Amino acid sequence: MAAGAAPALWTGLGHHRESRTAAWELPQGFTADQRRAATAALSAEGLRTMLGGERVLQLAAEPVRLARAGLRARVDAEREPPQVLDLLDPLDEALHPTDLRRAVCRPPGTRPASRTTVLRGRVQDPRPTGRPGAHRRAEPDRRRTPQRVTAGSARGRSP
């Protein structure tokens, strides 16, 4: 999570009455048994876990939406700078993957992109499936190679 995402989430939920009230009501519709079952399944199924007929992924997006509404109200009241809304973007990205994220999170059994590829923003895997080490780019040898010095090639020196 980005450094400012958690404080922005809690500020949006905690400092705006309507967002806080709506967030408080979110878990009220689930029974204790449903919550226990979802908690047990989360480690294996992740955000695909079902809780009360909905995926946890869909349920997790609601507090972020409420926090954004709370922050927007604070921005409108000039209590926060407008840039504070951007702090919730990493949470939105985690809950609503883009094409880059979908390409990196490939189905099991397919070859994942390298970490370097992801960090550079490219989605295709640059490594061919040939011989080991073939994915390394051929770089010119930067080491200085000793050159043979002959009497005629020395610069400004006499033999």
C-alpha cells in the first residue's frame, strides 16, 4: 500500500459523518457465522471469498468509495488540498486491476513477467524460452582491452 493510502482512508472515513455512519453499517448485515466462515476462507481464496452472497473484493471497494466521498467533502470545505484524493488511487488500483496488473497476474501454469518488467511498466515478458541466459541483452564489452603499442603508434613519444 502506498504510504499515504491508509491515512487518507481513515481520514475520509473518520472525519466525515456520513461516510463514517455508512462505513459503520457495512458489516451489520452479516451474521457471526458468515464472518467466521469468510475469515477462515480468506487465506486460501483471497478477495474471491464470498461473504453474504457477495465477493469480498466488491465489499472491500465500498469503504474506499466512502473514504473518497469523505475526502471530497473535506476538499470542498477547504480542509484538505485537492491532491489528497490521489492518495486513495493505489487502493482503487488494487481493487480494480488495470491491463498491466491483469497481464502480470497470469493464470497458474503460464510464465509470469519478471519483476524488472513489471517495474518498468512493460507487460510482455522479454525473456525468450530458448537457452538459459538468452534473455540478457548483449552489451558491448566495457572493459579496457590492452592495445599493443609499437614504436610507430605511440603518441608523441619517441621509441
